[in-house]
Amino acid sequence: MTHKIRVCVLANTGLGGTEKAATIFAANLVARGYEVDYWGDGGPRESYMLSHGVRALTGARSVESLLAYIEQARPHIIHQHVRNKSDRK
């Protein structure tokens, strides 16, 4: 039996360019055969991801909640998507 690779993308789902890139990245991973969990804030891009087979996770991200997620879901890859430091104000 083969199992799909599970990827967790940590990012938000707002309207910014970084969020747009992260949600497109997640949707394209699903299209390539990965199982993708997107841990964000439940913003306006969430419906796009759901329609592309991404599992949306919401809730506060803390060390404890991340550890519980890892123990339960056992992702193979965790990708934290953040904007470029030079873009931050």
C-alpha cells in the first residue's frame, strides 16, 4: 500500500501577495498528488483552497498546538510560508 506524502503549509489566507502565493502553492501540491493541510487564519482565500482539495486548519498556532498536530497528522513536510523580511514594515 502506498501512502501520499502529507505536507503542512503554515501561512495565513488574507488578500496579500504572500498569502496568494501560499494558497496557490498548496493547491498545486494537491494537484501533484500530495495531501495538504493548510494551517491559516480562515481568511478570504480559504474557499479557493477547499475547492482545490486542500484541508484547511484554523486555530491559534502555538508550540503545543503544533506539537499535537505533528503527533496526530504526522506530516512528512512542514512548509512555513512567510513574506520577505525586506517587505515587512
